[in-house]
Amino acid sequence: MAKIGFSNVRKSYGPTEVIHGVDAEIADGELIVIVGPSGCGKSTLLRMVAGLETITAGEIRIGDRVVNDLEPRERDIAMVFQNYALYPHMSVFDNMAYGLKIAGVPKAEIAERVAQAAKMLELEPYLDRKPRQLSGGQRQRVAMGRAIVRKPSVFLFDEPLSNLDAKLRVQMRVEIKTLQRRLGVTSLYVTHDQVEAMTMADRIIVMNGGNAEQVGTPLAVYHKPATVFVGGFIGSPPMNFLQAARLQASGLLRKVAEVGGAAGALNTVGVRPEHLAFCSEGEAVLSGKLMIAEALGAETLAHVELDDGERMIVRIEGGREVPAAGARVHLSCTSEHLHYFGADGKRLPD
Amino acid sequence: MSGMVEKRGLGIWLTHLGLIIGIAIICFPIYMAFVASTVTQPEIARPPMPLIPGPHLIDNYTAALTRGVNSPVLLMLFNSSVMALGITIGKIVISIISAYAIVYFRFPFRMAFFWMIFLTLMLPVEVRIVPTYEVVAGFGMLNSYTGLILPLVASATATFLFRQFFLTVPDELIEAARVDGAGPVRFFLDILLPMSRTNIAALFVILFIYGWNQYLWPLLITTKPEMNTIVMGIKQMFPSGDDIANWPVIMATTLLAMLPPVAVVIFMQGLFVKGLVESEK
């Protein structure tokens, strides 16, 4: 069990800097999800913790040790890869035992630890099989088993569920979370799927373009996104954004002195789809045409094109009646549900 | 496609007839050699040549194996086996190690070395045979197994084949091994080598036959009959001038020379085909 610390961690490939100084502290036993679009540097950051990428500048600590110059095997970590990276010629047992064998653990203890992990992961009937004889979900478990038997102080997960089908993904999500709780091992989990991030994380690190834009609990990130990017990335469907100037006449904006492009001035307003509602023309803040309504059963997502051509998504409960496609609709919202961002994309103080 | 599979009637007979004629054309000389190895010398010399096997099979083969013409065939078979196995194993070991170095290690002039190895593809033994002979003779390796094997061991083809295979091995595998604590040697022995076994088997078959069929090189550097390999030894059995060739023994030797490569192909066929068509992921 260990804490992980990042201080001003940077990574460059030649002259190109891909991670621009990440600072974060991860508590013992926490499950941290690093989420971001592809190319944001999240996998690179994880691989730097694993020791598979060098650290250009800054410092990564695991426990009390600075691990910058340590080999992966000296860092007391275990990693689960996106494509599982099982050794194809070894049985499930040998796959799980390989790390222990190299570490010189006595045979009897290896057998016991593998048996324990296999039981935990319901892999007992498959110990003699080769990876190619297993389904995707089972391979995923073997990869987890290989990590568990080593009893590391940190688990690293690199998009472990993205090769599974949707149903299995939901199931494995819960299993990984449960298992991590039970073992209490500090974990870093990289994904591009914000639903995984929201459901699994104790805290989320949202990355964009090599920066950690926000570190916080899932609900904090959802309710108080630190930047326009975070607001648009976390939450499905994403937050709607409007130029603040458009709402100036509505009287909804509060406590903001200045609207415009200057630093510190209010520039963009965000509102979650569930905080918009259809209303009569008299109460309307915004008006436009309903393009399409996606009925998902529990909820309906209405795509509205405003008069100036901007698109908004409105989420309404499934039972409610929805205007016909092409109809003119009016939207309202309340001021406490608005998020205020400056011209630099950063959240303004409430 | 389905039309080809479902063809019935006259067509199928014609195609089979074609195949049978083809096989007969290939097999007839071998059959002739077999017949010739079972009769006596005068019977072969007198036209027409016999087409039915004679009664001297055991005599002729015993004579070939134990006495031969210049040296016993048994000895030549042994020499050929040593050379073929030496070339095969040497080539596989050296090329898999150099491919490992080229694919997995960053060292200065890595690509330059790769292209240098690759260039040797354009210089087969026959092209560099005179300077190679000079070197081998200078080392005093004429009439030795080392001299037979060493100049043929370096192999660009095998290095290239292993390199292509290693490039298909996912990077995550080596990373998983690193996290598991395996160093470069362990990764090579525990993971890469077992994964390459079908490739190794395929190469073994190809290279064994290549080594077994070497003709010009052994002809050049072995002057003593007891160092003759079988493929060149057959040529040495032909008499010079007006001597009478002992055709039954020569034909018996020819057939004996075919057996080891055939055996290797038959026994390793399964792995061989697997190695050429599928890669295990």
C-alpha cells in the first residue's frame, strides 16, 4: 500500500512536450481515474508511473521513494494492459505465476497465491488453458490475476475494458471496483470513457492536451467543472455552452460585473442538459427549432437548434411529452444552474 | 469458387488424369533409379533398361552403405548430417539472436547493421566462393567439418524472417514482462523463444534441405574421400575416362541421399505448415 505523488511531471519527445507539468497527490488505497480524450497524455502519464516511459522532468513518488530512475520491477507495481498482454504460450496458471517465479518465490507459495487469486476471480476451471482458449472477459480476469498475485503496492490499469463489449464492460467495471475496495491497493486507472471515470473513481484527474485540468471527486468534477473542457467532457450528453453576451438581456446572470473577452470577465456560460426545460414563449430564455428527439426510455434527449444556429441538448424525463420534430420550442433554466467561464476557459468564482 | 468445388462428371476425371500424368512424370525417374539400384551392372548397361525391380536390392544397398565407390555411403551420410545440422542449427541460433538485437535494442548504427546483413542476401555462396575459399584455406579448415559449416552459417533470410516475426509481437508483451521483472535474457528465453517455435520449425526444414543439398562448397573444400558429403559424393562416384560406372551402387546412393530430407519434411510437416501460415498471438 502506498501513496503516489506527482510533482511538476513533464514528458517530452524530442522538442515536443506532451505533458506540461502535472501535480497530484494520491492517497493510500484510493482509486484514481485519469480520463481524457485520446492524445491527452493520460496513458503516457500512467506509463511513466510504471517505468515504461522515462520522466523528462519533475518527480514521481511511490510511497516514500522517488521512482524516476527505478526499473519497472523495482517499483512494486502491477499493470493491466488494454490488450491484456498475456503470454500466449503459457497456461493461465503460468501467466499468473511468471512474475513470482522471476522474483524467486518458493513453488508452494506461488501455487497458493495463484489459487487464491483464481478463486477470487472465478478462474479455477481455466488454470490449465491457454489464453487463446479463453473469452475476452476471462482474459481480462487473468490479466487482473497476474496483477493481484504479486501483491503490489500500486495497480495500474491502462484502458483495461475497452476491448470488451458493452455489457461485459459494465459488469467488469463493478468487479474491478469491488476488488480494488477489497484489496485496498492504491490504483491508477486510465480510460477515455467518462462513464467509467464517474462510476469507478474515488477521484478523477481530467486531462487535456498534456495538462491536468481538474482533480476532484466525480461529483465535484460534474457539478463544478474547472474549465469549459471539463464541463464538455464529463457528463453525457455534454454540457451546453453559450456566449454570455446572449444571456445578458435575460436577467439570469448574477453577480458578474463584466461580460466580454477581457481577462477575468465572463465569456461563456454552461448549462447541463438536465437543467434546461421546455416552457411557454413568455418564460423563454432561449428559442429555437426542435431538430430531433432521441427517446431512450428513461429519458429523452431533445436536440434544439437555436435561432442563431447553435445547438443545445435538452434532457427530459422519459414519460414527458415531447414536441414534434421541426416544431418551434422555448427553453428556460434557472440562474443557480449556470456555470460561468472566463475567456481563457477557466471557471469563474461563483 | 463453388463451381470449382462442385464440378462433376467428365471434368473431374480429366483433372485427375492430368494430375496422375503429372505425378507419373515426376516419379518415373525416381522409379527408374530404384529399379537400377536393384539389378546388376551388366543388366543396366544392356539396352533396353529393365523396368521391373531385380533381386539384388540388399546386395547393392549393403555394398553402397559399407563400401561405396570412393568411401562408404554410411560415412558420407554421416558427414552430410553433420554439415546439414551444423548449418541449420548455426543459422537459426545466430539469426534469432541478431534479429532480437536488431528489433529490441537501440544501439548506434542499428539500421546500418541491419542493411549490412540484408545485403548479404545478394551474395550467395557461389558469388563469394573464391575469397571464401581463400579465407577457409588460410585458417587451415579444408577437409574439416568447421570448414564445411562455418561459411554457410550467416543467414540474412533467417534473420529477416525472425525480425518480421518479432515486429508482430505486441509491445505490451515486453512491457508486461518488464513489469513482471523479466530482464532481456529472460524475456528472450521464456517468452520470445517459445513463441517463435513454429517459425523455428519451418526454418529448420528449409535450412536442413538447403544444407543437405550443398554441392559446390563441399566439392571445393573436401579433397579427402572420408570428408565427402553425399550430394557431392555421388558426383565423385562417376568414373573418369573409360572406367565402368557402378550404376547400381550409384543409384542406391542417390536414393539413400534422398531419405533424410524426406524424413525431415514428413516429421516436421505439421509444424512447418503451421509456421508458414499462422502466427500465434
